[in-house]
Amino acid sequence: MSAPLPTTLRLLTSITDVPQTAWDALVDAGSMPFLEWAFLAALEESGTVVPERGWHPRHLTLWRGSRLVAAAPAYLKDDSHGEFVFDAAWATAAERAGLRYYPKLVLAVPFTPATGRRVLVAPGEDRPTREAELYSAALEYARAEGLSSVHVLFPTPEELPVLEAQGYAVRLGVQYQWTNAGYRTFDDFLGRFHSKRRHQLKRELAAPEAQGITFRTLRGEALEELDPASAYRLYVTTVDRYPWGVRSLTPDFFARLLGRFRHRCEFVEAWREGRRVAGAFNFVGPRTLFGRYWGALEEHPFLHFNVCLYQPVAACIARGLERFEPGAGGEHKLTRGFEPHLTYSAHLFLHPGMDRAVRGFLAHERAAVESGLPLWWAETGFKERV
């Protein structure tokens, strides 16, 4: 038998430089939807992820002849916006030391704090070898371009050994996620809580009826009823509420999602007096529901919890989904049955002094996160851990 052809690295400045079928052939059946070509293309083609906004696509791809065998979505970054792994303190420390922090290279899905494979590998390929090749290529590119660092955001736990072997330092984070413990009904879920917490949740669940609010979830062809401009309008009501809010997503992004990514989209909407008053734009994979963009035109007590937490949880139970990931932050989720789960990132700095300083910081941070996990779990109000 002849030896297989060697692999060739190609650095691409647009996801559209790869045929959709070739890229999606690398995405395994259980993967998160944000790694699919159509989602990444919607980010770029809508003007959301473009150089003018600080995102320079530098997708890492490995080819064997004309066949794509591995790939990693990657971006040269002029800032840290939209990453959800916060390194502002590192940037400040670098500047004080007279070191340039930006640009840097990130292997990530923009504006998406969800764990998933950072390196996609074709079936039949040796996964650890292909992963190592792309992580090494990222570092070589950073050196050649004089970048400060390489950051791999929200990789899977299975990818960490290869990253650490390549010299990357691992950082821990925490997200609050809902896990399906084999619930048959929503009442089964409520039954896990201590009585005081259960009564609190029931009061919140009952509030919409008294407020004259009803809910429905649009999926599939029913999403034709959702005007992309309406989805965008709800999204900006949230970001415009805060002085630091940034309209990162564009109207065309929602139009593209509803146009060619509809099979992965869901929209939970709240109606009152014949008018849509709130909504949450979510995404669904084979086993997991992901909460993303929420907005409201009216303020009502517990409306956010019902649209963004309780309605999706009920849907997961009814459909047998294993997990609901509502996104980063929000300690209010803990008291409503969402449990703390570790997330990961990996970092390598080219300046030896900066690299040592970050590794020291991460060691202290890791100890704090690990000691906090049982305390966070206790806040869920569950009678016992499943």
C-alpha cells in the first residue's frame, strides 16, 4: 500500500473559501450548530465578523490533496470583544510592561460562549495528530506575524491533553447549565427542589397568566412568521439597555439565519393583547438547546425567566434533549435549577515573561474556581445531586 499524501496547511481569510459540503463533512453529528459552515458564513457575510469590527478571519485548514481533512475557525483580533473569556487585565498588564497585546490570534466561534471542538477532523483521520498540527500551525503563524499570543476558547475537555502537550496553559471558567436527569414532565423537574424553592418557581411560572401573557415557540417552517427585523429589534432592546452595550450583530445576520440556517433556529415569543412583547432567539443541536439573543418591548415581573429559562427547559423535557445551555453569566440561573459546569480555554504567550505571569495567575484562579463549585451547586435548591 502506498503511504498517504502529506497534509498541507492553508490559511483562509473567509469561510467561503471552503465549499460548504467540505467543511460540514468535518462536523460530527453530535456537534454544536455554531460550527456549521452556514452559521460562520452568516457572521462574515452579514458584516458582523469583519475586519472593520475587529475580526480578521484566519481559518486554519489542512488538506490532503484536494480533500479537506481538518479545520479550525480562527480570527486575528484587534480587541477582546465578543470572546466571553475575559482577558482585559492581561492586556492592561502587558501595556504597563511595554508589551503589545493586540493583535492576537483566537481559535473560537465569535460571540458564542459554547463548548465545542475547536479543531474539526474528517472521519478516518488520526484526531490527536491533526489537532496537534493545527495548534502548532496557529503558533507558527503567530510567531511569523509578530502576534502576542494564541487563545483557544471553549474547547472540549477531550482536546485539552493535546493543547497542554503543545504548551498551552489551560484556564477554567464556569457556566450555569441545565441537565436533563431523565425528567418525564416539568413537574418531575420541580420535584427535585426543596419546598420553599419549588413554591418560588411556581409563583414565577404562574405570573404570565395573571399578566395576560401567553407563549409559543416557532420552529421549522413556522419561523417564516418571524420577521428578521423584529428579531433584531428585540436583540437591540437588550444591548441598548446598558452603557457598555454594543450592537455586535447586524440586521442582516438575523435575515441570513432565518434564510438558510432555519433548521437550527428556534424562537420563544411572549404575546400580550395581540402584540409580541418579548422573545428569545435560540439554537438547537441534536442533543442540546442553546439560548442566545433575548429582548423585551415591555417589562413584566418574571418575564425574562419564563421566556429564557422555563419555556426552553419545558421544551427540552418534552423533546428529550439532554442539555440546555443558556449562555454565559447570570447567577440567577443557579436558583432555578441550572448547575455549575466547568468551561475551558487555552492560552500561549510568545513573550516568556508574559507567559509566566499568566500561568501564575491561572494557577490561583483555578484553585478559586474549584473550591467554588460545591458552593455554587448548593445554590440550586435541589434536594440532592443526581
